[in-house]
Amino acid sequence: MTIRLLVVDDDPLVRAGLSFMLGGADDLEIVGEGADGSEVPELIDRLSPDVVLMDIRMPTVDGLRATEELRRRPDAPEVVVLTTFHADEQVLRALRAGAAGFVLKDTPPAEIVAAVRRVASGDPVLSPAVTRQLMSHVADRVPDPRRGTAAQRLHSLAEREREVAVAVGRGQSNAEIAATLYMSVPTVKTHVSRILAKLDLNNRVQIALLAHDAGLLDEEGPT
């Protein structure tokens, strides 16, 4: 399967560099480029990409707003955020909005290609370790309205699902969750799928962020 890729960045040199480097992969097709988030809706309608590489900082409509609007669409393509910072607050906001992950602009081309392939196949871009690292950079003080909303959403989960959600938030892999909670890996995968469906989330990173916002990661448990 050829993965259709759209590159959106306000720097023409970055766009050209990414298109040149990524276009050499046999299974990637650069279907188009955009210079601002305001161009994304029309480009999506016209080009139907599978994955969007989205810069965060753009002058008119930034990557945050573009990602939020894009992920509300039915059958939206996956979004991988381009950034210069590991744990910038805007990266976390993009992940909350439904971005599948992020890559640094100075990441080697082979790693960016691998990230695009993982996203296109439905696998997470961020490893459990990176997810946990992100959690450590989230501000400790979550605004009360967000904490209350997150807690209310998680209250809809069954007790076992809540335990899995907390474990995901702590950065545990499926195998680690299975060992900790005494269940099989397929059962863990089933619980994760149900959590995503019940809470209308896109990926494990959103589960982790929601568990953090609800204060569940402050409770005692495995690290």
C-alpha cells in the first residue's frame, strides 16, 4: 500500500527538504504541500492524504487549530506534528486534539518515514517511555474545570477499564499492563479499544493525558 502524505509547513525550505527526503521511500507518495493551516481543509478535500505532517507554528492558522479542526472531520487523516521542542505545551495541546504523535524537525529521515508508516498502519508513534516522559512535563496543577471534566469522562468506564487507563497513563506497554493486572495481552488490547470507543479518543496518548488530567496518576500504583 502506498501511503499518501501531505506536508504542511510555512518554511519552503523545510517543505522542500521533507518532500525530497521522504519522497525517496518506495511506499510513500508526497501528494501535496501546504504553507499554512488555513490551506489544510481544501488540500484534504482535493488530495485525500492518509497522513499529514503538520508544523505547529504557522502565521495565519497554526498547526494546533488546523489539527483540532481536521480531527473533527469524518475519516480524517492521521496527523504527525512537526516541532523543534520535545515537550512544548503546544505539542501536548496537539496530542490532546488527536494528533497521533510528534517528530522533531531534526529527526533523521529514516525515523520520520518509520513514524509515518506506524501511524498509517494504526500503531502508536510514541513509545510508552516517551508517553511517560510527556506526562512528566505536563504542569502539575491541572485547572479545576479540566480535572472535573476528565474525572467525569473516566467515571463512565468499568473498574477494569479505569485500571487499564491508569496503566496507559503511567506509560506501561500492553505486556506490562497484562503482567501488572493479571490478564492476557489480547484482553488488554480489548480494554484499550473499548476505552477509546467509549471516550471517543483517537489513541493511547489521549488516554494518558485524560488520566493525568483526572488526577488518577497521583494515586498509588506501579511506575
